[in-house]
Amino acid sequence: MPQVTSLRLLFPSSFPLLSKPRPNRSLFTVLASKRHRKVPTQSPNLARRNSSTLRESEGRDEEVPMEETDRVGFNKRRAEGRDKNDRARKSLQLKVRELNPANTISYAQILGTGMDTQDTSPSVLLFFDRQRFIFNAGEGLQRFCTEHKIKLSKIDHIFLSRVCSETAGGLPGLLLTLAGMGEEGMSVNVWGPSDLKYLVDAMRSFIPNAAMVHTRSFGPALSSVVAAMPDSSKSLDPIVLIDDEVVKISAILLQPNCVEGCQLLNEEPISEKGLEERMDHISKPLSPNSRTGSAIKPGDMSVIYVCELPEIKGKFDPAKAMALGLKPGPKYRELQLGNSVKSDHQNIMVNPSDVMGPSVPGPIVFLVDCPTESHVEKLLSIQSLSSYYADPSGNPPDGSKTVTCIIHLSPASVISSSNYQKWMKRFSSAQHILAGHEKRNVEIPILKSSARIAARLNYLCPQFFPAPGFWSLQQRSYSAPDSIASSEGPVLERETISAENLLKFTLRPFAHLGLDRSGIPSSMSPSEVIDELLIEIPEIADAAQHVSQLWHGSRETEETFPMQDNQVMVEEPWLNENTLPSCLENIKRDDLEIVLLGTGSSQPSKYRNVSSIYINLFSKGGLLLDCGEGTLGQLKRRYGVEGADYAVKGLRCIWISHIHADHHTGLARILALRRDLLKGVPHELGFMDAFEGITGSRTDHFSPGSPINVEDMNDKNSDGSSGQGIDCTLFARGSRMQSYWKRPGSPVDNGAFGVVLKAAERINSVGKAIPGWKIVYSGDTRPCPELIEASRGATVLIHEATFEDGMVEEAIARNHSTTKEAVDVGNSAGAYRIILTHFSQRYPKIPIFDETHMHKTCIAFDMMSVNIADLPVLPKVLPYLKLLFKNQMIGDESNDVLDAVSEAS
């Protein structure tokens, strides 16, 4: 028997609260709601589009049996976590590749994630013909790889230099994407220091365990207190992680110097045993010591990775071999493999050195992450690095190894310190690449595809699509960091450069050893994008002027403008039917702004990031509705680096609709930044989800199912500090939210919750009470009567519209909505405006929709900013958006994503 309710309002007396007048000092009433079921829909008029097989979430679902599907269109099997089949999924397999010892191409490449937003650590790709290694997987890595056609399925190993949101924020989404590739899914080896296990444990709540079976940690296990044992770094040997005929990768642990005595208890050199045995051997816990109360916290430990390529053997000389009495044949091959052979005509043994030219040492690459000056002090004392240092004259001592390239992931403030510069000078001939955040990279967009779309939208309608933050910055002449100066003078001016996106350092062939800038993307300005647009769509200039007149109320010209081929765009009659809700009477622009940070579903794409909405309340702070991966980066693209910091600092509440990764994996990065920005300032943050209730920054715990009083979140300033005499507060006093969850702590696929935000009444100049606005966010859902009821009289309904109208069957199978279904919900509820979001990535730029029922609706795009004062104009822009994308209504990016998917098969 199907359940009756699907979007359950969780107040004890839910609906009366929607209409009951609230005290003027209250700003919001928050309602939680759960989806289960849809209202009946008519048969679609559009033919089902089948040109794409792009996977949603964790792969295409199996056909759903009728008995498991609600008669009115709800997939109960999927909601209960049984949507694929009843048998357990097999463990994901690592792809086995045949190595090529004689690699013809090898290089290290900077993957510039976070370079323009400074929100996450750049990644580094170590490329070989048949092997790929990535160092660090910060937020946005998956989207970056899609943009630059880097095949995720080719990645064999991921190494983390630290375990924190800055270096590992993109890892959950990456593992889920790999798990959905091919028929059986894929996995990848993930390496990190011992606190990697904390991250793995945290991810188990929403990532299948099979996707993480190949995670491996090394180094000392963390404990509450540690032993004080001096000079631990002097005897610490590198930990060999990979050692094959292609590359040897070792890890050297780096701990902050302020934590005394943190070390491995077993400091014997790592033997050449099996990998599993070695991992157990080096992961013994640290023992306590009563003399010190200090401890290594998760994230304190960083890693220096040493990548050593094998030597390049000298050229074989056939003339020398013949002179030593050898006949051409198999013995030539043995000599080239390094084996001695007996001469055919002389009674001597011929050694490889007799017939081979001198060998060339293999290149050595360091990746150094030294996050604080406390780590620098420890770095200077690591004795195991001494074999790589040059002597004071700049020449390598006997028996030392010459480092070819050092990629510094350390922040600029650390690199500029005198101690760090002193350490850099110990590598006389190395090429230093500074990959820490540089100011000069802020104005260079890393995701050029989305930046181009943003520029086009800004040209057409700057009111809804403001200029991106990095293009609105004032032009500054940053000093070129090709050399870093300090009190001790410049550091190796010739060998020190700043990293740029996609900069390469070639390792093989040896003749091309050194920097390669050929892959660095060319710079792009907004004016260049607009010039290109005007050539492609000449009539867009008139369209932009016409859109501008919508705000000025000018009707001096007819509401038509010419298009190509003698066509004419005419505004629909319903666009002039403006019945303004009373809540918008004399509304001010600094009351509310809705910023769509991410409007795609499942996984990020070139043009759309995953779900996130910023509710900007200006002086009263702000809220986040969902927080998918890359939310912080999107905030910085919208507001600039400093503006985003202000927004994060002013956050009052974060609402997580459900536990799917595309709705919450950006949370850790947001919270980490907010912690740093408010360090030393008393503050609280409301964190709400449907499973853990509402919790503040004090990490209070509320058991699922218990009522939660949010009154203690009142009377806080927008910067998070306490204050007195504040007229407006965030939540209605005494309002309660309940969380209904049956299996806390287990992976979920059966609960997505919506939210209703209701503003307090206002009093106008003549003492009249004006009702507050009402914003409803659906979360992921099928249409359902409870959502319609909760949306009655809504000022704005933000509703997911994952699929086009012709894909009702898929929408039912995945418990999502089609475009028409979402619009019907808003129309049935009498919502004033409807914003559609959460589009399948099969529609990379603009979804397919039928304009005939869009009279109060608009399509969301990333960075779209809808001020409440502009709501009357919102649907009038839709025809012009369709013009802007008239040549791109069918996705051009889905093939790129499909290539990555098919690469595994």
C-alpha cells in the first residue's frame, strides 16, 4: 500500500503556522518536509529524447518492476535503497595496466583547481604512457578534468599531501563518479597519512564501501597524547609506496615542530615486503607521555612526495660488441638488459659497461606541502633529505641525487619566510615551481567554459547575471613572482617560477627536459567573449537592449524585435499579467536575494556545478540551501575572494536536504573557512539536515526524531557574535523542527527534505501590516500533494526539474521531476514565481522545455542572482535566454562525459 504523505511538514501544528501572524521581531519560520509520492500527471506531449545515455547519480537504474512502483509515479524500490537489484554489488575493481618501462612521454603538470578562487589546493598530474598519478584532490577537480578532457578513468593513484578539506574536498565525488563507470564500476588507489582513516570513516555514511577498499594510509596513528622522543626526524626514512619499473614514489612525513616527540615507534627502514604488510608495519600508534599534553590533530601531518624515475641507459655500441668477439643476436639484447655475456670468439666475459654508453640519471621530482612555519622548522631537520642536497658551492656531493624539479604546494606566506628560502637554496640546480595561491591568478578563470557562459548571460541581462567576481576586480599590477626576495636576497631567480594552469615540466624524452608552456590556456577577457557572441548571434544586441527596458518600464517601442530569417520574437500576452503579491509592496532591494550557485544534478559539469543556493539577507546574514562540492569556489566566483569571505562569515544557517554527495560535500570547506575567519570570535552556526537535526558550531548532538528548539539561535549579529536589542532574528521564537529518521548512521537513499522560509510581517509608513515573503525549496523530489500544500501562496518556489517532459519514466525511476511536473506543482500551489533547477547534466547549457506553460517560470543558471524586487520581471527574460542558446538546446557536453564513462568499458 503506498504511503499517503511524501513531503511531511514536521511542526506539531504545521499548516496553521503558515498563515498565523508572527511577531515582527521574527524573520523566518522554517519547515522541514519529506517527499514520497507524486500527484497524477498527464501523458507527456513531447517525444522521449534518447540521444544521450548519460548516467545519473551512481549509474543508470535497472527497469523498475510495476509492483515496486507507486501507481501515481513513485519508485518505492529506489526510496528503500533497492533500486538496482537485490544482490549486493561486487567490489569495485582496480584497472590493471601493462606498464611500459621505456616510457616515451612523461611529465608533471599543474592542474589549476582553485587558482582563480584560492579556495582549494591545486592538484598535480604525474603522467606516464600507461600510468597516471594525481597529487591532491581538492574541490572542483572532477569539474576541472571534464573541462580540460583529462580522463578520470585513466587515473591509477591519488596521493594526498594532507588530509583536510583543502586537499581532499573533491575526493568523495571523484570516487562516486568512478564507481558509476562501466558495468562493474571502477576504483582507484588513494594514499595519505594516517589521518586518512578519519576521512574514510566520515565518507562511509554516503559512499559505498566498495568504492573505498583501496584507500591506504601510512605513518603513525594519531592518539590523544604523544611521546616526547627527541630527534625523531633524523632517523625517519622515506616510506616507499610505489616501486616499479616506471617510477618509485616515496613519502616523507612532515609534522609541525610545536608538537614534540611525534614519531613512528618503529623506525626501521621499510623492507621490500608485500604492500599490505608494509602498510601494517608503518601504521603503529603513538604512545602517550604524561609530560606533554600536546597531540597531533587530524590535518596537522603533511607529506613530501619524492618521485624518482629510473636512469636512462646509455646507447648500445654494436662496433664495440663486434670488437669484443660478439655476434649480432640475443647476446646484444642481454647486454642492453644489464646482463654480462661470454664472447663468441674470445675467452672473455663482456660486461654491459664495455659496450654501453654512460647512463643518464633519472629525473627526480619533489612535491612539498609545508602549510605552516612550524612545519618549516621540522623540514630543515629531516636528515633523510640530506642525500638530495647540493654542497655550499652548488655542486652535488659524491653519492647524492640531483633533484630536477620541486613543486611547492606551500602557501606564499610560508615560501617567503627566511627558513623556507634557506631550505630551497639547498637544491642548486632544481627548477622550483611555486603552486601556492598567487594573487596574479585571481583574475584568470580556470573554468573557461562556464566563465564564457557567465559573460554572455551578463551581457544579455546584467540584472540577473552580475559580472563574475574575478572580472569585477580592479586591475592590479601584481609583481611577477618569478623570483622571491627576502631579507637574505633573491632565491634562485633563474630556477624559480610561479605555477600557471596546465604548466608542464617534461621528464621524458630527456632531450626536452624542462618547462613546457604550450598547454597553458590563453587569457580571455569579457570583451572578447561578447565580440564572439555578436558575430554568432547578431540580434542579441537588440535583445539585450530590450531586456534592459524591462527594468526601465519603457514601452516606447513595440514589444517585438527582429530576428534572423525575418522571424519576429513576440512577448506572450501572459507576460504582462502582473498581479503583484502584497508581500512585495514597497519591497527593498536589500531585503532578499536568491543566488543560484549550482544548478546541475549528480556530478559537476563544464557549465553547471552541483546543488547549492545562497539566500542573501544582506545585513541580516545569509543561508545556504544545500552545499554541493565547489560551493565555496562558486561563492568566490560570484562575489570575489573578499566578498565570499564576508558571505561565509555571515552565514546563519546551512540546510542540507538529503545525504546525496552532490548536495553536501562542499560543507567541510565552508565550515573550515568560517572557522578560520571567526577565530577568536564567539559564534554559532545553525546546521540543519533531515537526519541529524540542527546543530551549532559547538557540535551539540541531537538524536534523530527529537524536537529541536532553535530559539537559542536568535539575537546574533550577522558576523556570528552575540548582540542585544536586535529587532529581527533568524528563526521564529519557540518554533520547533523534528527529524524523522529510521536508521541513523547508515547510507541513505530514501529521504529528501524540502524547506519553507517565511519572512516576518513588515509595517509600512501608515501602520499597515504587510505579510512577509515565502520561499519554498523542494530538494530532490517527485511531485506530491504535501509540497503543493506547503507552497500555497509562495512568493518563490525553487523546484528541481531534473528531466525534460518526455522522460517521465526515468523521472519516476529516479524519484525526480520533469520540467512540466515542477511547473504544475507551482501552478497548483499558486506560487507567484517558479525557478527550475537541478537539471540533468545531459542538458549542459539549457534544458529542453515547453514555453506554453512557463508563464511564471524561469530557468536557473549558475551565478544567477534574483533580487526579490526583480521578481515581476523574472519570467519575461526566459524568451531571451532561449534566443541566447538557440543553437545549443541539445547538449554538446554530454559526449565529453560519455567519453569518460565509456573509457572504462
